[in-house]
Amino acid sequence: MTKVFLRGLILLLLLCGLSSCVYLRLLEVKNQLARFEENFKVDVTDHFLLQFLHPVLLSDDFLALAKLQPTRVETLPSGTRWYQAFHKIDAAGRLQPGVDIVFALTFDKDSKLVSWDFSPVFMAMVPAQFFEASLRSLGKGKVDEGKKKLRVDPADLPRLSVKPPTREKIIGIMGPPLEQSAKGKLSVYVYHFQVETPHLDKDYEDRRVAVIKLYFNPATDELVKMGGKFVGLKIAIDLLKLGKSGQVAQR
């Protein structure tokens, strides 16, 4: 049977030469995703808040993976909250005010991740239903440790009847793209976002700019898929396949 290869937000990190301890924690999260209701809670407004009911990932894991410091750290009575901000930029690298992607990660007193908040600009590209379905599907996969891939049978993936967002809606939130082109029958919009960090090692300078590509169907003006690269991690979600046949592709 044909398989769909998913390199998820978490399993992709296995490519980074992780220590065995970090690897095992990531694997535990993957196993938790297989029992999503027991281990996670989702709250959706214009944000997407993923709560880890049995946290295992540590703040040090994110420093090791991202190779940069968070934009800002807030001290809380029960731990800390890290903010990682990405600001939209133009072709000359100038900031475009008002269009920011912000991830807020909350850690408890033991430095374990208890919640991950995805801001409205990110959710404009990946509506909540598609994003949650993508996360859930990761738990059904089998890890190929040799190839560092997560193999998921299409029969195990969810079916959605939700319509993808339109180009008009996304541009209303994100503004005009940096570049516009065509790929086959699809219209491609490219956005660049610059990470805000107090320190970025010179060996990882290529992580300073996040590149996002949005693919639209000109006939319907609906978003077909999105691809992004944040701090060295590649994310791709095929909204059209998920909506029609439950197939989500993340590479």
C-alpha cells in the first residue's frame, strides 16, 4: 500500500544530530500523540493553544534544536514563558510593521513544556482544523530510524470537510507577498520573516530568515498547501489532500 511520509514539527528534529536523551523525549511525545485526548488539550480562538497534559520536553531541548535564544523570556509564578517572534520583511530586509508570527512556549518550574501557543498570522495559513489533524496524524505513524522518517498509512489519517482559507483572507492578514510566481497550475506567494533573537551563532546565520510559500488554486482562490522553513526546520502541509482524502504531507 502506498504510504505518506510525514516529517512533522517534532519528528523532523531527529535529523539534527540529537543526543539520545532528547531523541527519547521526542519519541515519547510522538507516542503521546497516538493517544491525543489523554495527553493534549487544544484551545482555539484566533490563536491555537496546544497544552501538554503530561509534559516531557525541556526548555534546553529547544535551545539545542533551534540554535538561538528566544526573543523574550517572561517569568511566571509557576515557571517561564518564551516568545519567539518572526517579523515580516521586504526584499531589502526592512521590517513590515504589524505582521508578526509569534510562538509562545510556556514551561513549568521543572522547565518542562506545558503549552505552545501559535499566533493568528501563523493560523491564517494553517487553519486550526487542518493543523490539529496534522498533529494527530503524527501519532499514528511508524518511525523509520534509519531514514529518519515517520511513515503513516493513509487509511489512518483523518478526513475533513472544512474549506481551506482563500487568498483574499490571507492577504488581508499577511499583506502582499514578497514574490509571486506560478508552479504548474498553482499560484505561489512567497513571504519572508526575520527572527528576532538576542543571539544567533554565526554558524547558523541561515536560520535568521524564515521563508514561507503559499500555493493557491487560481480557479477557486483557495489555499492548496503551504511550505515553511523556521530556524532550520521544514514544514509542509497539503490542505487539499487532507480535505479530500485525509492525506497530510510534511517534509
